[in-house]
Amino acid sequence: NGCTNTTNDQVTVFALPSVSFAAPADLCVDAGVQTSLSGGTPSGGTFSGTGVTDDANGSTFSFDPSVAGVGMHTITYSYTDANGCTNTAEDQITVFALPDVGFADPGDFCADAGVQNGLNGGTPIGGVYSGTGVSDDGNGQTFSFDPGQAGTGMHELTYTYTDGNGCSNSQSVTVEVNSTLNVTLTTPEDVCTNEGIQTGLGG
């Protein structure tokens, strides 16, 4: 019959929402859980990634550097708009390891030994010494120790070093300050020059 008819309908293609995210500052591995972090726009999305816990409020999250571990990690912010379209934005956060710190034991001291100057043993250089009886020399390498000020007994001396990333670690040693011996001498009786060798003397 050659008859033709048509019908029309429309389909709308929505743009993805514009999403942005800025990660928080880099952290040391021992910084502890960082709470109420944000940085994602628009609000109403969710955060994900290693060490990330979304706070389920659409705007904040928590990050645990010890769970994430040392290294660079990607945090993702996902947002779904009213049209059901989802987009994501990512940024990286770096978790720094603590510096490797050593402290060689300076040994034990007698209480009357006097101030011990120029002691060292902390590595790497550039740290600070602390403890009872300790005076840091302010040069990142040496310290002084006064056993008389510390007193007899066991004392913990600590060397703390902070690296270029702002991460600190410390190492401690225990030194003993020994009490001074009380020594007495009872002299023998006076003798004449002709009384011969006096043996078995004590006192």
C-alpha cells in the first residue's frame, strides 16, 4: 500500500559530575590514626583506599598510616550525582618509614667519676641526647654525663633523631652509676727502728 508512519522519542546523555580530591599531607608511619580528613568535592561521596575508613557522612574519612604501611598510597573519592552518574578523583599520600637509630652503650660509671665530657654513640649524627644527668652538647654528636647528678643506680639515656621527612625515632641504653666505696684504715701502733719487720699487719 506504500503507507509510512513514524514515531519519535528522546534520550538524554548526562555529563559526569566534576569531582576533585586533594589528599592530606604526607605522614610518618607512627603518626597514628588521622580522623575527620576531607578534601573531596562535591560533598556526598565516599572515600576508599588502603588504610582508609570512610566516615559515611559524605564529607570525611580516617586514615591509618600503620595499616597502609610505608610507601605511596592512592586515595579515591567517588561521587554519584542526582542523575546516577558517577565519577572519581584520586590523589596520593606517602607514608614515611621511621629513621633507623642506634646508640652505643657508653658503659657504667662510679658516682665520684666527675662529669664525663664528649661522650657519643648515637647514629645517625644530628640527634639529641637526654636522660637524668645528661647535658646535650648541641652539636648533634656528643653529650656530657654527670654520674654525681644522676645518683647511684640504673639510668636510661636516650638518643633521638629526626630525619628530613620530620619522622623521629629513638634508642635508649641503660647505664649504672656505682656507689663510691667507703674505705678505712686503722694504722698499727708506733714501733722503734730496732723492732724488726712487723708482719701480719692489717686494719
